[in-house]
Amino acid sequence: MSDNHVVEFDHFFLNYGERQILNDIHLRIPGGSCIGIIGPNGSGKTSLIRSIVGLNRPSRGTVRVFGEKPHRSWRRQHQIGYVPQLKSIDKEFPISVYEVVMLGRVGRLGVLHFPKKEDHRVVEESLKRVKMIEMADRPIGQLSGGQQQRVLSPGP
């Protein structure tokens, strides 16, 4: 595995019980790349991404991100974000767009700690990056599905 690739799959197999989901994946993604993963429903796209963030362990083979095998605690150390497929958001849940993004800072703040000036700056910068700063005070449930995904995504 080389240092110039951010993600590397080598002879990667993934099974859920007896069912084979991914079969002998070889993939190298260089740093600075922007890629898309396309395929029909049920073809393993989400399973592949979950493997990158350490939520799936291979049946055989390896996946490395930044040269390391991913696992749950590793994500925080490397500041890797993962936004799962959105099923639905309760339209009545009383949380603003700004507060949703601030929840992404909890790993840095720790439980029961209040956000600092830097945390507010990062949230505002993030909302600007995804062109949602004007919606910061709006309840998340009032946004369209696409707007919700922009708020929940790590951005460009």
C-alpha cells in the first residue's frame, strides 16, 4: 500500500452471513481526488463506503485509509465524517440547521461542554461552504431533502 493513496482496497471481500456483498475489490483513490460511486440499488455502494469508515470489516483482504486499517475510534482521530443515507427527519423536531451542524463538534467538545468561539466559527464556515448559512436559524425539518443532505454532508 502506497502513501500517495488516501483509500486502498486490496483483494477486499465483504460477506453478510452467507451472502457475498463485495467480491475481490481493488481500488486506489489518490489524495485530492473527487470520485463518484454509481450502481443499482443493492449493488454494495453503501457497504463499500461503510468499509472505508470502519463500520464493515472485510471477510478477506484489506482496506486502508491514510495507510491504516479503519475502525470506529480511528474516525475521530483522522477527522473522518460519515453521513448515512437519510431516511427521514421528523419535521416537528425542534432543532435548527445551526444546531445540527454544531452537533458535529460534540466529538471535539466532549459531552456537557459548551461550544467556544472557535466552534461557532467552524459551524458558520461549514454552513457557508455548503451555501446554507442563510438557513442557519431555520428548523431542519422545514428544509427540502436536498437541503438537509447539504447540511448533513461534510461539504466540498
